[in-house]
Amino acid sequence: MKFRLSASLLLTAVTAVAQVSVLKPAAGMNGMVVSSDSLATSVGVQIMKDGGNAVDAAVAVGFALAVTYPQAGNLGGGGYIVVHLANGENHAIDARETAPSAAATALYLDSAGNPIPQRSLSGGLAAGVPGNVDGLILAEEKWGRLGLKKVIAPAVQYAANGFVMGRRLAMDLAGNFLAMQKYPPTFRYFTRNGVPYRQGELFRQPDLAEVLKKIGDHGREGFYSGEIPALIARADRNAGGVMTPDDLERYHARIAQPVTVLYRGYRVVAVPPSSSGGICLAEILNTLSHFDLHSAGFGSSQSIHLEAEALRRAFADRARWLGDDAFTRIPLELLTSADYAAQLAAGIDTFRATPSRLIYPDLITPPPEGVHTTHYSVADREGNAAAVTTTLNSYFGSLVAVDGAGFLLNNEMDDFSIKPGVPNQFGAIGSDANGIQPGKRMLSSMSPTILLKEDKPFLILGAPGGTTIICTVLQVILNIVDFDMPLVRAELAGRIHQQWLPDEVLYEKGTISRDVLDHLSERGYRMTSREYLGEVQTILVTPEGFEGVADPRGNGTAEGF
């Protein structure tokens, strides 16, 4: 059964309790997939019907998204995978992009030493070495059962035979029509003979189909050796970049130990560095464990205050300490410890906001991270689960398509701290811990997460949204665990975001009452409205089976069987 909500329903849905009773999650007894694209979701369900497990389905969805959701699904980007296996094991894969061997901070600065914004956002210098393909292959080799050729076959078919262009993709391509003209291969691949695609037209990608076939036939060697690295390097250099074929051949995704923390009786299994998501979630949840959010009540000024203060401190630590743990020492045990959280909780005024300038003032400099990632969640009846977040960073990444291969390169170099104290496209600042170094992974906010109840999957979730990812994932967890919401209401409920700097709290327009906003202002908060925050794709495991909801803020689907 599929579940889909139009984004136009969002504002009325989040504010009207009566609306919640009308909406139903997708249901299934044997498995569930939730992703940002209906075709990719159905691919994952079919793979499980064909005998695959949750990992097989997750890998199949990942490759399908590279075809049907090119805004963020990709071969030319990176991401993270968190896996829980039926035997009780928890694993993570870090497939984050890396800086090319010739990358240097000076390439992104002007003569006065200030960042040149577009150099890290579009063109060849914006692209890191892609990791997503190696991460998906590694997951299939380690924990899948059907084999790479089987799980990649649906993506090959959609690329070779085409699929009907949906409204969202047509609109996003049209919105980037002028920007793509700067890059002839991109303009050729993503327009219909120089004219924007329209909804309902067939979209075929024969060059991409050939690349996918090579990956299916030859695995890692089909993408990271031989012709494809040469094509990638040529495309990057033609657009002003410095990537080489050797950068691709040297790249390897890595298996890492997930970050785990206990919260209100649930074990939270989250992504480790090079992402900040798991550490920040652990720190925030540990801090909030010292407060009774349930009694404070959802949406009250007190619960919003406590959440914002915990977020503020975790994001300050993100800026101070976090980066690629292969290059910088991260005090992980300290940041995720109960003692440290107790110290943070004790420092939260029960009424007033803490000015951000008082936390690590040495990181704040005088005035001199796009929200376009994708997440999918998968669970099967055997007890396996996978949470996967992958990205090109901005929509369509660097806008540089690989001529002869048909896929886009990322613009993840913007996620490095190009100059300490200077914000990236998401307003996030960082320290030298996240500075550019050859072969280094840039810091991420991606937060694929699995909650376990009695060592069995209970909640599988994640989101796109740049730095807002951490907050939106956190709040769906809180809505279910602390505020006892059913899944649909937990997804629809209004969200906030606080990331230390800038010193403001974002909230979804129309979801906080005027008296609460006034009370928060009295407490010292600057409140700023935004149309929406995040797009959380969630699976809830119940004694009766699976429930799945694709966040109505996007256009995804949930499907169970």
C-alpha cells in the first residue's frame, strides 16, 4: 500500500488535528520502503518480494534514485548508510566524498584571503571525489544476498528505456535551465534538444544506462578504474577543477562503528564521523534526558526552549571539534558521554535563552552549508533495517555533468570550512578541524538513524536539509518517544531549528501560536519563520507490522507489502 501527500496539504495538516485522523501511513507485514521518489520506492519493494533483504532493497533504491531523482540521487556524490542486521549487529558505511589530491584552501580564496563563494558551489572546483557508488557496492557485498547485478538492474532499465517525467523533476529542471546553459554536457543531458522537459514526457538516459551496466558487470572496477575515472576527471577539469583519475582509483568507502546512545529506554544507532549527525544527536538526546519534555508539552515555550538550548550547544561543539576523524582528533567519548551532557544541562537557564556569542566566542569572527539531499529508509520482516542518506549537496550539485556518462558531480567542497568563522551556504561555520586537505572527507550533517527497542528495529529515519537535518530527525524522535504521537502526527508536527550561529530559531510558518512566540521573545529568542524544515522519511515497526510515512513536505512515497 502506498502513502503520498501533496505538499499543498502541509500547512493545514500540521495545524489541524482533525486532518491527522484522515491521513493513514503505508502499512505492510513483510517489508517497507520510504523514499523521495515513487519509482525508486517501488523498486525497493519489488527487490524484497524477489527474495532480497533490506540491504538489497536499499542498494537497489540508491541506484534507482541516481536515475529517477537526479536532483539529489546520484553516482557523482556521497552519503552514509546505517544498517541493523537481524543477528543484532549494527554497522555504518561512510561513503562521503573526499577532497582531490590537488585541492588547497588557496584555490577558494581571493587576493585578500576571503572565500570566493561560487568556487565551492558550482563548476569543477566545487566537486569532491564521488563515494556513493563504492558505498552501495560495499553494502551489497557485505550484507546483501542477491548480488549487485540483480539489484542494479531496475536502475539500468529506467535509464535505458526511460520513465515518464514527473511534475517535481520537470519543475526542478526548469528552475535550473539557465544555470545549466553554462555547462554544455549538462544542458544536453537535462534538456530536450535545448528545451525544458515537460511533465509527462519520456526521459531516457542511455549514457547513464551504460555506466550502470558496467557497475553491475564489474563492480567497483567498473566505476573507479579505467574509462569512467578518465571521463570524470576530464569533465571536472574542463569546468575548472583539479580532480584526476588517480583520485577516483584511490577512493574507498569505509565501514565504521556507529555512534550509539540510550535515550528513554531506546538504543539510538546513528552515523559516525565524518558526519556530525550521530555525535550531535547523541549529545542533544543526552542533554534532553535531564528534562521532562512530556510534562512541558509539545509546542510549549518551555519544550521549545529546552530543545533550542540543547541544539545550540551541540552545534557549537560541531563547529569547534568535528571533521574527518582520519585527519583530526575528535573527543567522541567526551561529547557523547552522560557526564558531559549533565554539565551542559546544568548550564541551561530554565527560562532565558543563552546568547550564542557566549559559547566559544573565539570561533565567532566579525561579518566577513543547499538543502538538497535525499534519504530513504528500508525494513524487512527478518529484522534487518537500513537508513541511507545521500547527496550532491545543492540541487543538481556542481551542475557539471560527466560527458559520456550522463551523471552530475557534487558540490560538496562547500562543506569544508574554507575559512574558519566564515559561514558556508547553510550558515554553518567551522574550525581548522574541517579545513581542506587532500583526501579528507568534508564534515556533513547527514543523520541516517535507527532506534532499537529491546534490540529490534523500532524507528528507521533520516532527512535532507543541510544543517537542519539533525534538528528534523531529532524532533520526529522526540515526537514519538517523548510526546507519544502516532507516526503521521509526528511527521506533520511543526518543527524548529537552532544551529548556534546565526543566533536565531527557525520555525515552520503557522505552526507556533502567537502567545508562544511572544513568550519565546520574552525569553530572549529571535524567531524567524520558514515555509518548511526537512523531509523526514520514516518507518515505524509495530507488533502488527510496519508503518511508513513519506514526509508531505516533499513528494516521496511509502510502500509496504
